[in-house]
Amino acid sequence: MKRRFLFLLMAVCSFVGANAALNRTNNYLQAANATAEQGKTVEVALTMVNNTKEIVNWQTDLVLPEGITLVSAVAADRWSEAIQVEGVRLFSETETPVATGQGVVAKFTLQVAATVAAGEYDLALTGIVMHTPDGTEIAQVENKGFKLTVTEAPEEGKKGDLNGDDFVDASDIQVVLNDMANETNDPKCDLNGDGFVDASDIQVILNIMAEG
């Protein structure tokens, strides 16, 4: 009798374990790979895959390399409730269960410091937990990795060098004059940032030339 009870207990435990593993396999969060320039921000899409269970809340922590920080997050597509941010943690809940399926539920913004070297970085979601309407917890034990490719920031050109020849001279004034004649209002010719390309921008070039 005792042996039969032990076998039954083992069978129940195996079933529960297999069911939990199946839930983790079919219901999880995944972030998309992204590319960002040094010193810039980048928006990353967060997809919820809940193929077998309706979901009412979820949370995850981001594992980020030094120099890359979580700035903000907003709900998207399949999720309508506000996304809460605490440090590197994202979480949200809704009163209306999200039907089974898969799609983007949030977009979070990362800031890449200007000091971060160009290259490919491994990031991850960890501590993923989702709950079903009946309170069942689906805990994703393993990390869900994604990659961030950081590219070098372009070198800033010399102010006033509109034709890219590394000199500020009369040829750059001609670029402004051509823009004025064509009325194209090219932003690169708006050297004083007043929204117009006119004689005041030529004066900026003259000032730079005078300073040597």
C-alpha cells in the first residue's frame, strides 16, 4: 500500500513538473535584437508568447552591460495598461486577460553611453514571471537572451565646412548662396539654428574664417 502511494505521489509530481515545464516552453517574454549608436537611445520591442494560457500580469528584469541603462517603457499592441519601471525591472497587470497568442506587449528604451565601445553585446531578460486569471504562476527560470549592436558615433564635421573639404572658406559661402537661390532651406546651411538659410548664416562662416 505504501509503495503504491509512493508511485502515485511520484507520478503526480512528474505530471506537475512536466506541466510547469510545458507552460514555461509555451508562455514567455522575449526581447528583440536592436542596434544603437554610441551616446544615443534605442527602443526595443518586448514580445509576449502565451500560446496556452491567458495572462493578466507579468514582470521581468533586464540584465544590462555597464554603460547601458533602462530609461523608460510603454505599452504596445497587445497590452493596454501602463508599464511600470523600477531600476531594471519592468512589470504590468491588467483586469482584462490577454488572450492566447503572441505579439508585442511593450517597447522599452535603452540609453547607450558615449563611452560604450562599438560591438555586439549580450543582454537578457531574467526573473520572468507571468500569472493566469486563476492565479497560476508561470516562472521562466532560464534567461531569455537578446543582442544589442553598438555602432560608432560619426565624427562631427567642422562647423561651417559645408562642402566637406576640411576648410571653411568662400566655397562654403557659395553653398549657402546656392541654397538661398534654390530656396531649399537645407538644415546643414542653417548655421545659426534660426530655421532659415540667409545672410546671417554667411556671417557665421565669415566669423569662423576671421577666427582662423
